[in-house]
Amino acid sequence: MSHLTHPIKVEAIEIHQAPDKPTTIHAVGCSHGRRAHTEVRARKFIPTEDDGYEDDWYAVAPCARKAS
């Protein structure tokens, strides 16, 4: 079960990873991605609370919390 700080409301996400920051989920194409110094790992699925990945923790950015 992935752990999310907030529910994800968008249909397409990007997962941003940086060595010294928590892993965050953003909406595809948001302005955070252009200015962040992070590695972007696009995902074809949106993590859910029952996906079987118990060790995954994600901070959900405000852009991914809003419905498109």
C-alpha cells in the first residue's frame, strides 16, 4: 500500500525525485517540473493505498490534488 499525503485528483502524474527531498507527485506539465532540480519519472499508473507497495511514500503537490 503506497502512502499518500493527499488524494490524487488528476489523471496524469509525474513523480519527482531529488536526493535530498521527499519524493513528490505532480500533475503532468505543471510549472514545478520546469523549475525543480529533480529527476522526473513519469508513471503510467497512479499510486493508490492498496497497490501492494508498502514502502512507498509520496508527498502529493497541490497541482496533483486538484481535478483537471
